[in-house]
Amino acid sequence: MASLLLRVKTKMNLFAHRRTLDLLEGGYASVHHGRSHDFDDLRAYVPGDEVKDIDWKATARHGEPLVKRYIASRRQNLVLVMDTGRNMAATATSGETKKDIAIMAAGALGYIAAKHGDVVSLVAGDESGTRAYPGGATEAHLEMLLRQVDRRVTLDAPRSDLSGVLSWVARGLRRRSMLLVVTDDLAIDDALGRLLRRLRAQHEIVWLTVGDADLMTRSGHAADVYDVQEISTLPAYLRENRQLRDEFDRSAERQRGDTERELQLLGISSERLDSQSAVVPGLFTLMEKHRRAGR
């Protein structure tokens, strides 16, 4: 079976320029301030780096700003908190599966974290329950975590239950960590808001939403679509109805705006992904939001 992590790394290089990847790596590093004075190597300067870390001699030789990287004095903990219910087996905005986008996002940030020597673990769950997978900092370990997500997310999986997964994290995760929450479009009700406030006091949280497919037809003739959550079909004639399409657009825009505002009020940086090609720039934007919010 082909390596999921190799697929992630290949797509990172395919969809993003080297400069963008450096920006993402620098953005991730900039949210962690603890380090030792053990020199590791040099990399290109990115916004958010400390000016004092610039190696001026190397900069003069290469003609562009280069900064020193150091070996972390203590490992950080990145926990991939993944919705693995059947919602994530549905189609995303781009026509790709939400699962593929979620694996790409988790794999990309997990890979960068592991390169920094940080420990990456996984908490995944659905309506049937939640399971935690131990931390590690090797590519082989990250491959194992991605395979667990790939195995769990199917059209036959139980329904999604992000509140249940986050409740497990609130009870079971004692060490302060950075949580990368990956889920689909959802509304944040009062109960989920209270849970997130509790988690926000315990951990750092960044949030990725994998966008839903467009249920309405914009041109031509529609086909029936299948709702994986409710196990039902949306008939083609409804998808072609202009009045319903306008109402759908208003409702979808309202929910996305409400969710973003609720997360912002909770102090949680968030980003919405529509495709695998949007993962690297989306993660960089997310890290920048989180870094600025922590100032």
C-alpha cells in the first residue's frame, strides 16, 4: 500500500512553492518560543522570525536574509484531533473527499512538527466512541497515525460526534498541548461553546474546517446527491430550484460566518479549506492568526 505521508509530502511540493513551505515552517516554529542555544542549521527568514536570529555573515554571502535554527530545548506536543465520522467521507467543495483534505492537512502540519522534533499524537472518534493514539516524532509514527484516520473514515462509519471527541480530550489529555481540530462544517451551539472554553483554558487550539460540497446546481441539469449524515437523497429537482438555491446560499454563508465569529470570540484561530491545494497556504494563514492572537 502506498505511503500516505509520502503522498502528503509530494502534494506539498506540488501545490506550494519552496518559499511558501518555508513560510509555513517558520510560522509553525514562531508559535513556540522555548528553545535551547544548540545551533541546528540555517533557513530563509520569514515574517515573525526574531531579528536577533539573523546570521548576518551568511546573509551577506547568500544575498538574502538567513536565520539560525536551534534544537528545541523541550519537545512540544501536537495533538491531531480528528472527526472520523462518516461526515468526513463526504464530498468537499472541490469535489475531492473531505477525508483526503483532512489527511493532507493533518499530515502536512504533523510532518513539520516532527521535523522540529515535536511529538505528534492523534485523538480520533465518532458517535461510537473516541480513541487516542500515542505520540511520536518519526515519519513512521506519523504514517501510522494517518493510516488510522484513513481506516476509520468510511461511508459505513458511525455518524460524526465532534463534541464527544472534544469531551474525551478535556478529560483525558493532561499535558498542555497544541490541538489541531479537523472537522467539517458545523454550528457551535451553547454546549460546544462551553466545552471549547474549558479546552481553551487547558490547551492551545487551532481549528480547520473542511468545507461542504455545493448541494445546488449552478448550471445544466442536476443529478441526485446522497446525504451521508442522514442516509437520505436530495432529489435533482430540488437542487435545480432557484429559490431554494438562493436560500441555501444565504443559510450556508450565515452558518460559516457564525462559526467563525464564535471561534474568534473563544480565542480560537480558524481557517476553512476547500481543497488539497489550499492546505499549505491555509495552514500558514492559520499559524499566522494563532501567532498574532498570542501576542
